[in-house]
Amino acid sequence: MKNILTLIICVLGFSQNAFSQETKNDSFPDGTKIPNWFLETAKVELKDLGKKFIITDFGASNDSLAVQTKAIQNTIDEAAKQGGGVVIIPKGVFLSGALFFKPKTHLYISEQAVLKGSDNIADYPIMPSRMEGQNLDYFSALVNANGVDGFTISGKGTINGNGLKYWEAFWQRRKENPKCTNLEVSRPRMVFIRNCNNVQFQDVKLINSGFWTNHFYNCNNVKMLDLYIYSPDSPVKAPSTDAIDIDVCSNFLIKGCYLSVNDDAIAIKGGKGPWADKDPNNGGNSNILIENCEFGFCHSALTLGSESIHDKNVLMRNCKVKGARRLLWLKMRPDTPQNYEFVTVENIEGQAYSAIDINPWKQFFDLKGRTDLPISTCKNITLKNINLKCEVFFDVVSSANYQLSNFTFQNLNIEAINGSFNKSLIQGINLKNVKVNTVLIE
């Protein structure tokens, strides 16, 4: 009996180790080693962020009805003047317009503290910016950092975008003109980080953004750890409130986060238009790791596009999906040259409307005088170790404007109302243990 128990323990131990090895794959989809930087997830500590600058010491008052922008900005400016430090939002509710962080400054949101965005767009000055794959003048965000290497947002408090007024204005405009663009209604993002390296956000709650929640442009080495990111889909839908937009970035870690928004949870961007790949303001994204996250309602857990020209080495693993419209969405914009390659989604369980969606994305289509359509590609895409209940398994449409090749589906257990699968749409597809409604497909 003792020998049998020993054997069982050894077998169980071997099985667990084997699974651990598989889920702890140390390589990106193209086979390159994941750098140790991605494994270093220690939290920044308040004591290590330098001198403390509490906003109430610089004139801010705990009054949710009074706009405190000037006092909070004075605090940031004084911290920068003194060589850097951490700007602390203490317990209470502090209403503010656009804030601009300076080199060597940080933001700390204390427990039971709320930094609340003004719902008056006049409190967000228009300045050179980046929106929807274009460099243009646009409203600043609530929290802005440009060229602030090492910038951090931490604490157990909340940044509340206070977006209801902006959402209602957007839907009113859509009612008046169903073809209105996203930029026609003046709305601020919650956080806009550009030209920054070695950025870390941790533990805070980011809720009710007026527009995109977190937008990173031209940044490297970004870590998003244990965040709660939310905007509602009812009773008033919060339009275009993407949780995290990654725009011309490399080395990006999203770990342990909860994301539930009324648009894409994680959207990878980089430029749009018929000559987007020739514009020096645009670029690719590479080495993106998303793990141990949970997705509530969203249009998609992971989206590439629609404003994106080259994305490589995107790995999403060990996540739960509850109520997403799509697990993986590859938006194929017919007016933009796109190359999506080496994308892996693995070790996923939950529910979504569809497992994979690849369709032409024609919203605001504009060739700008180009006479031919750019040809795009999706290649080396892998879905692996997935247990999913969905309405549609394989929502894929062929097009003369894009080419799909070298897909791998492995260890999929899909329960779907529409389980149809047309492997002829992909040139070179590898199927290993794929079950749809308990039936093995080949």
C-alpha cells in the first residue's frame, strides 16, 4: 500500500510539473527567450519614491465639488523643482482637470483616496497628442506624462474618470448621426503616457474613463500589475473606454489585472491609413506578455488593430474570460497595411461570444487617394490549452486584402452554439486535439 501511494504521489507530481513547464513557457511565440525583466514583478514602495508631497499641503482641499487642478499641479511642479519625489493624493475626493507630471515625479493614490476627473472638457487643454493611430492636436488626459522615465502610479486608491457626461454626449451625437467618428465628441482619456521608459502602474483602481482608460505611446518597459480597470456597459454604455491601449511600444507586461470595459480590454495599435508604414510617427509593437488576468465584459479580451501596422511576439496566457465578446480579435483594416505575427493565446478558460474573430474592419475606411488596397498578413497565430463556452467558435472571413497562414490550434475544448470550422480559409493550419462540442475536428 505504501509503495502504491508513493507511486501515485510521484505520478501526480510529474503531471503537475509537466503542466507547470507548459504554462511557464519561458519563450515568446517566435522562440526567443522571455527576458528576466518580465519575471521581476516586485512592487514599488512608497518609501523608495523620494520626498513626499501631499497635495493638501499645497492648497488642495477635500471638496469633490471644487476643481483642484491648480493646487495639484503646483504640488507636481514643486516636487520637480526640488529634484523629484512622490505626489500623494490623501484620503478624500479631489476633483481635477489635466495634470502633467515632470521628470522624477510619481503619483501615489492613498487608500480611500479618489482623484476624480472633471466632467468639464475645458479643464483638459488641447495640445499635440496621439489618437486613433494619428499624431494630432487633441484634449489632454487627466494624468499625463511625457518623457518621464521611471514614472509610477501606485497605492490602493482610485482614479475616477467621471465619464457619465461624456458618454451621454457621445450617444446623443450617435443618435443624431450614426456615422459620427469617435473624435467628434470631445472626451478626455484617463491616462496618457508617451515617450516614457521603465513605467510601472500597480494596485490602483481606474474606473469610469471618459474615453480610453490607459494609452501608452512610444514607450518601452511598461509593467501593469494588479490593477482594477472598469467602465460600465449598462445602464449607460461607456463608449471607447479601452482598458489598455498599447501604441508603438516594446516590452510590455500586464499581470494580475481585472479588466471590464465597454470596448476592447487590451488593444494593440500603431498607426492607420494607406501609407501608415511610411509615417515615422507610427511603428510596431513587440514583446507583450499578458498573464494571470481576468476579463469581465469587453468587446474583446485581446485585440490587434484596427490602427496597427506590425505586431510581433504577443503572448496572453493563464487568464479567465467572463463575458467578453471575443477572446482574440484580429481587426483587418482594408485601408492599412498590417502584419500580425507570432501571437499566442494559451491556458484560457471561461465564456466569450466568439473564440477567434478575423474580419475586415471598415469603420471610417479611407484610402486617401490610394488606388490599390494594401495587402495585410496574419501568420504564426496559436490558440492552445483553451476551455471556452461561446456562441461562435471560428468567426473568420476570407478577403482578397489579407492572407492568413501558419495557424496552430492545440488542446482546445470548445462548447459552441455555432461550432462550424472552415480550415480552408487559412493556408497551413495545424490541429492537435481540437474538440468542438465534444467532437474531434481534423
